[in-house]
Amino acid sequence: MKEVLTWMLKGFGIGAANVIPGVSGGTVALITGIFERLINALKSFDLKAFKMLFRLKLKDFAEHVDLLFLISVFGGAVLSILTFARLLAYLFEYYPVLVWAYFFGLISASVYFVGKTVDKYNLSVFAAFFAGTAIAVFIALQNPATENSGFLYLVFCGMIAVISMILPGLSGSFVLVLLGNYQLIMIDSVNNLDFKVLLPVALGAVIALPSFSAALSWIYKKYKNETVASLTGFILGSLIILWPWKKPVYLTDNEGLKVLKANGEPVIANYNRYIPEQIDAEVLLAFGIFIAGILTVWAVEQLAKK
């Protein structure tokens, strides 16, 4: 029971991270020590597993796919997404700078704690780190697409988002922002339990997750240091998304008018980031919350050691 509750708590952290654009659930899995076990369990949904299930060898099936672990982690993640989405919508509306400051500290600390797990440094490791950083920065600077609720596009969103959700440093929610469907999927559909949107997304996730996990597991085992280095680069590059002080740039049509979503809200195309001109109470509070984010990762690291 203690193990199950621990796995659920880590899953809760993964789910919360996946709701936030720019924060990676895979990063939480990595720093809480369950990343390798998670991808190994996900890749276990192979032909052998389905033969066991078809023959009703349920105990063998559960052991083969590490079912109790997966149910605990994903149960915590789903619970987190269903509860945290509402809280996040409120916090981003009224305290956006402070929220971004906390996650900027969280991910900044993750760069160190993930990077230090590299066992040996060589040219290929440094190359992987810089490549990961460059790719993450390139993704962060792209302009989002417009919202699309078509069935096949939602399946595609589910496939791409779930891959990025388990890849440390690459935010599934931010990928949904780039695909134009973050508000539709992670906020509106989750809060309203709109299964016309959620089911196609879930279908895409089910299609993509086992095959990608198998590939990632193989790469992780064969090229562990290079993989961790590239993931550390992904995490570092994603910091540009999380910078607290930014103003939204709205998508406009050919006539210069704002493009609106179905709910009447303007579509954000990108952000203009800036440095505060003076140190006021909000800047000091944001800095304090940034430190709290760093201490959160440190505390998680200490708990993971125990």
C-alpha cells in the first residue's frame, strides 16, 4: 500500500506537469526515479501481453506489463489532471507571473538534478546536450496553429502529445499549444468532460504510447549517457517558454483583426518576453517563488534517495 500511494503521488505530479504548457511530465518521472520503469512497463504491451490477455492469463499479464505500477501512476495522473486543470485555469487568470516563476524555478533545478545522472562525459554526450537544447529552443519559438476539432486531427494531437508527455524536457501541453488545441483539450474538454474531444485524443495516445516507449527504452539502455544529456538539453531549452515576464501576441487575420476561438477568446500566437524595469513587490515575490520551485525539486530529490 505504501508503494502504491507513492506511485500515485508521483503520478499526480506527472499529471499536474502535463497540464502546464512548458512543464514536462517526463521530467517529473525522471527526477522522481520512475522514468525507466515507466517506459519499460509501457513497452511491455506487446504481442506476448495480448496473447496472455486473450487466453485470460490475467496474473501473468499483470506481472508482464507491471500493471499495478501503471494503474497507480496513471490513476494519480488522471486524478491530477481532472482536479489541477481547474486550479490552473484560476491561477493563470489572476497570478500568471507567480505561476510561471514557480515553474521556472522547478525546471531550472531539474536541469542540474537530471544532468548530474550522466555517468561519463565525452564528445557525443556534449553533442547530444547541445542538440537537445537547440531543438527545444526551436520548438519554443514556433507560432501555434489555429484550433481544430476534427476527429483525425484530435487523434494526431493525442499521438504527438503523449509522446512529448513522457519525453523529459518536452512539454505535451506546449506541443498542444503549438498544434492549436491546448485550450480545447486540456482546459475546456477536461473541465466539461467532453468525450467527443477526449476519446479521439485518448485513441491517439493508445496508438502511439507502446511503440514509442519501446523505442525510447532501447535507446535509453544502449545510449544512456547520450539520452540523458539530450533530455537535459530539452529541459534547458524549454526554460524559454517558462520565462515569467511576457506579453501575449495574438493571432490576427489578413485584415489585422484578432482570430477568436469558439468561446470568443483570442488565439495567442506567441509571447513577447521582457525583463522588469524596476524591482517591485511582485518581482520580489516572484523571485521568492522561483526559489521555492528550486527547493521543491531539491526536496523531491531527497525523498527519492530515501
